[in-house]
Amino acid sequence: MQYRQLGRSGLRVSAFTLGTMGFGGTGWATPVGRIDVDGAREEIAIAREAGVNLIDTADVYSAGLSEEIIGQALGNSRDDWLIATKVRMPMGDGPNDAGLSRHHVIRGAEASLRRLGTDHIDLFQLHEWDGQTPLEETLTALDDLVRSGKVRYVGCSNYAAWQMMKGLAVADARLLERFASNQLYYSLQNRDIEAEIVPACLDQGVGILVWSPIAGGLLSGKYRRGVEAPAGSRHLTEWDEPPVHDEDRLYDTIEVAVKIGESHGVSAARVALAYVAQKPGITSVIVGARTPAQLRDSLAAADLELTADEVAALDDVSGEPLRYPFWHQAKTSADRLSAADLSQIARHLN
């Protein structure tokens, strides 16, 4: 297992993270998994054996039950782990039970601490953008949590490049704790973040944590063109996250991943995970699983090294043309491109 620096911070996190949306698995999270405390202990043990040191959760996962299960499952081993959780989503019906106000951020952190049974959160992330709360208010609340010792590092999640940059600018101008990470959706199914967010993260020293790297199971290899998905499959049915806008390209991508997997004797899912883990700017790939076998297979991607030709084949089948102004920069400014620029432009240069 590789350990990578989280943004500009001195924190080292494993290249793969244990995702826990399926812990509890109630309400809208039911299709993801229904993992109880004993099941959580087993998954944590598997992750630890693989070298994982980061567990990711959120207060909204099963209305706090995921955090409670993590706290119970870790017990006395809590200090062996880094715990990341999130705040922003509705945690009640009141007018202040959602968003990124100082009120909700601090109350959310304190509630997460109680559920997790710990005295600190290693990485506290803003789960989504709140365009109605001043960033100064949100970031000052995060800074206070860090200074109080309740939080060690802060990050954002699902932030567009301009939103993240605005947050960094406010933090830097006011000498507040800056984002160490941005947790984002990224997979062979959809590589949108390469256009703006990845270059911004590379330029600003913000680590990227990836959620749903096999696109909610779409890239597992069980979804094939013209083949009925196995019984119990949740995607392309009642579960529509992430959305599929180009089904033909998805199936073409799956076929390439399956072929590469066969050449290595591994699953298409493992190929999809290894691909994401090898891309520029990626700090850690979050993997969750409904069964121990799925988790073991996913974490084994840490040992899979794709060749440059294999990465190029996956790039070609899953990619989109460069958007403006990047195609113009590739054509006219290739003599003065930074590493951040090249993260998306390099493969388009002659």
C-alpha cells in the first residue's frame, strides 16, 4: 500500500480508503449495504490488513448510524486510524438543520464526535456547496474547530473549481485553515473533474479523494452490452447515481476494462480502481463494499500497476474531446504549460 501526502499537509494517507456508506444501510442508503457492527469489524480488519489507514464517513449516512457503527467497531483501536467525516446535509427538519452556517457546522462536528466516540475528527469535510452562507462564516467555524483540537484537517467535497478556489482565497486572505482535500466523483464512467478541478487541485496543493470509483458498480464487469445484469444489481434501475449520459461509451469502456483485466487475471473493477489511483492529483480512492469478498478484491487494486499502453487505451475509450479554452491552449501554448495544465492536456499534444 502506498501512503500519499494529503495536499500540502504533512498527513500521509493510504492510497485506498475504506468507505462506509453501507454501514447501517437505512433509508436511501439501503441499496448500498446493510452492514452491522460485526460486519463493520470484519471490513475494518480486512482494510487494516491491506494497509488502509483512513476511514471515510458522513453524518448523513443512515442519519448518523454509520458514524455510530464505526465508533463501536473501532473501540480501543480508534487511534490506529484516521477518520474523515462530513457536514452539510439535512440532519433534521428544522430551518438550521442543514447548510454550512456556523451554527450547523459546529453542531454537526460535535454530534459526529459523540457518535464516533472520539475526541477529534482527523479530516472534517464540507459535504456540498452552500451558496447562501458566506464563506467567511463557514471557514471561520472550521478554523475554530481546528484551534479547539476537535478537528485536525479540513476539506471540501463536490466543490467546483471556482468554489474551491474561492474558499482557498478566503482562507489565505484571513489566515484561516485551508482545504487540504476535495472529495470528488471520478471514474472511467465520467472524467469531468479532469477539465477544471484536477488542475486547480494540483496548482493549489489540494489532495483529491475519489468517491464511487467504479461508478456505483457500473464498472464492476457485471454490466455488459446485451447481457442482463445479475439479480440484485442496483444500477440502471432504482439507483441513478452517478447518472449515465452515454450508455454506448460506458459499454465500450467496460469492454476495454474487462479485456485488460483478463490479461492480468483480475476483475474489471480492479482495473477501474487501479486506473483512477494512477491518475494525476489523486491522493486516495474510497472503496466500499457490501461483502468482504468485494472489499478484498477492491483493495487488491493497490497491487495492480497498469502499463502506459493500458492507461492510454482506457483514456481513449472513456475520454471526451478537450473543451475550450484547453484545445486552444494545447494548440498555441504548449511551450509554457505547467504540471497542472499538463494533467489534462498532455495526452492531446503531438
